[in-house]
Amino acid sequence: MSLEKLNLLIEEINDRDELKVIDGINGYIQRLKEIRESKLNQLKTIIQHLNQQITNTTHEINVLNEINDQNYGIIDTSNLNHHNSKSINRSGNVFDIVSQKSKELDDLEITISDQLTILDTKLTGLRQKQTMMLEQLDEINKKSEQIYEDIDKTGIVDQDPYILRISLYKNLGFSLETMNDSMNDMFVITDGSNTTDVLKIEPKLSDYFISNFIWDKM
């Protein structure tokens, strides 16, 4: 074989190898493009899914922030007695309103606590007063029992009821005296505070009138 033919053969072989290499490179580039497109499509799908989740979550947050009929009934405190509650803005943020109402309830709790302290103080005073009055009542009952015992011992029970009443006045601390002033009989009625009343006795005055007069002066 001549040298020229050999060179031509070598060139032909080299050209074929270069074409194969180029075809291989082009095939690799094409595969890379396909892989890239597949990855991009996957990323687009993931991004769309995430965007949908963001939309749904944003909607749920907005729903939570809204003041609907249900949560309005829960946070509305205007029906509480003696509570100055601010009106609720239905278009406002429910969490802001809840924070506001929480502060109002804290203030109300302090007010109630103060009122309870005042009521406890008043109740303690009333109980002390009740105890004192019960002691006074017990003392009066003892005095009354003693008076009736004294009356029973003197046999006054069998006497005229009006005379019995006058005797009772004496036992209660009233001093009943008679005095003569120009032939006119008088009753001088003196109580424990040294207050004196004078009743002029006339024939027309009955024991009933006299006893009632003394009773009224008690």
C-alpha cells in the first residue's frame, strides 16, 4: 500500500472517531437537558404545592383572626353586671380583642377582690354588732325573768292589771311618786335619765288612762 493511501485511511479513521466523540458528547448533553427539565418540572410541582399550602394557611389564619358569631359570644363581656366593657369591633383582629378583654377581666377581678374585702369588713362589723345585740337581748331577758320572779314573789300577779303595769314600770327603773299641791294629787314620773313628767290626778282619770300615760312616757 502506498503512503498516500495509508494517510488517507488514517484520516478517515480519525474523522470517524471524532464523529463518535461528538455524537457521544451531544448524547450526554441531551441527557443532561432531559434530567434538568425533569428536575425543573419536579421543582415547579413542589413550588405549586407550597404556594397552595401558603394560600390555605393564610386563609385559615384570616379565619382565625375574624370575629364570628361563635367567638363573639365567647369574648363579649358586655352582659356582665357592673362591668364597663368596651364595644367589640367586629372587623378587628380576634387576638387583639381577646387581649383587650383579658385586661378588662383582670381589672374586673381586682375590682371584685376589693369589693369582697369591703364586704368582709362590713360582714365582720355586722357579726360583732349581732353578737353585742344578742348579749343585750340576753341581758334584757334575764332582767325580765328577774322582774317576773320578783312580781310573783310579791303576789302582785293577783292584783289589778293596771296596778300590775305600774309596778312593772317601777321595776324597769321608773320612779312613781305622789305629791300634794293645794289639795291636788300629782304623779311624778322619773326615768333613769332623770327626766321628770308630772300627771295631775283628777277624779275623771281612770287607772287605765294613768297606766297608759306612764306607758307612753317610757
